[in-house]
Amino acid sequence: MRLKCLSVLAVPYDLSQVLFIATANVLDPVPGPLRDRMEVLQLAGYTREEKLQIARKYLVTRQLDESGLKPEQLEITDGALAAIIRDYTCEAGVRNLERQIGAVCRRVAVRIAEDQAQTVCVDVPDLAEVLGPVKFENELALRAGMPGVATGLAWTPVGGDILFIEASRTPGSGRLILTGQLGDVMKESAQAALTLVKSRAQALKLDAAAFEKTDVHIHVPAGAIPTDGPSAGVAMFIALSSLFMDQPVRNDLAMTGEISLRGLVLPVRGIKGKILAAVAAGIKSVMLPARNRNDLEEVPETARQQLEFVFLDDVEQAARVAIRPDGVTRTQQSEPICNADASSSFQPQ
């Protein structure tokens, strides 16, 4: 109370030995002059393997103690922890993971207190009874594999995520319709992607006259925040190219990168979070801007080893890699994943 009164009286404080610490999910709202005076530490998300180890070594022990349980009274299998991470949480950190583990511990504590059991082992089949039905499903298999749908990679305040770009066409007068949670920059990316597809009609073996008689509708069912806009240009170009070529995009491929009207693929931010999202979604190959090659050093080696990377300089490379007849995966093809120049493909050792 004394400090509060002093602040009202405008009594000066000596703050020379005070360190202020602030946390934020998004930096963009922070004013530029203030941000210049701050030391910013970027903390990316954990991989699933890292979350499993954190849960095993710290979270389970802490929740056992808070629930009044002894370690020998409850065993949560690694399979159950992996299922909680995969099916019941969607975050960069482990805050919700600890909540779900706490719910399991409390349910077991009630059973033991009511003398229904002395020791309990929780495995995957037991989770539905405690945590309810699965909260997060892998939508990749439900949406990929049809013309006009491309899988992009986005950054969100809770980490990376996959982003489906859906394109459809109807008879019309050449209008572009945009729906979904799109920010202004993302809308501009859609305009640029359509213009680029029109300018590359001959290279893509498309009828240029068809654009004048067709309305194009681009929909992003779960768009990211507006600041994430400059990373969907490549995905929008591929979705539109796939739509007009009437050929599906490879169903094991995700992509990120912005485009210019000259067809160049421009670098983007948040590569680590996007790569972790691709691994979590079961993606096998990822297309990245060539100028983001060095950003892979920030990605854990365990995540890099699960993916094959294709580095892009221009959109024609993206089209050659992404659009295959019937959307077949690499394992069904005899040729290498990247039929562009050899320097654009990178396989971690």
C-alpha cells in the first residue's frame, strides 16, 4: 500500500537495478520505439518428442504431487502421453498438456479415494473415458488429393499449423472471390497468385481465354492471423494451378513462401514452427524458399530427418514438384522428388 501511495505522489524510484520481463505471443502490436529498446528472445515450440520427455520427467511428477498420489499408485504409459499430445492438445508449449495430465491424475485420485483401485495404469484406450473424445484430428487425408486444394504452412500465436487453401471455379466474368479469415496481406497474395497463373498460362498449358469466362473462389477455412499473410503465396499459386490444370496436388506435400509478380519465391518467417507443424501433420515433403535454407539450422535434427525439403527459386519449380497426375506420393514415383535443378533439393544427413 505504501508503494501505491508513493506512486500517486510522483516520488521518483531508482530503477537502475530493476529488470523488467514481459511475455507476448505476437510482437507486431508492440510499438516500434519500445521494441527497439527491448532484448527479444524468440522461443519456438517443442517437438512431440520433446513434449513427451518434458511430460515424463516433470509434468507427471508435479501433477501426481498436486493430486496427492504416490508414484507407485499411477502409471501413465508413453503411448497414453503421446496420444494426449497428439489428440488432446494443440500448442507450442506444454501448458494444456499439463492440464490434461492433471485431469487424468485427479480422476485416478478419486478412484483410489473411493477404494475402487489401489494402483492404476492409464493407457491409450482409457483416455476417452477421462478426457472425452479426441479434440484434434488430422485433416490432411480428408482434404488433400483433389484439384484446387493445396496444403500451406502457417505461423500462429500458438505455434505452426497447416493451412488448407481451397480454390473452385464457376462460369462467370473473371471475378475473384475471397472468403475465410484472410488479412489484407493475404488477400493481396491471392490477387498476385491469380495474376501469376494467368501470366504463366502458356507454360502451364492452360487456355488463357478460359479465365475471362470463369469466376474463381479462394477459400481459407482456418486462416491464420493477418500478420501471417506473407507466407501463403506459393500455396495459393499451386491451388489455382492445380484447379485449372484439373490435376491434384501431391498429398504428402506442404509449402510456404511468398511470390512476386515475376514468379520469384520470396523468404518468410517462422520456419521452425512451420516445420514442426508439418511433422505433426504427417507431411513427408516440404517446399521452402531457397533463401530460407539457413533457417533449417534452428529446426531440431529429429524433425529434419522426418522430412525431405525442396528449395524454390521460382513458382515453376513449385508447380513441377507439387502437381502430379492423381496426386501420387513420392513412393509411387520412380523419379526424384525435385525435377528442378539439383541444387533446389536438400535431404538432411
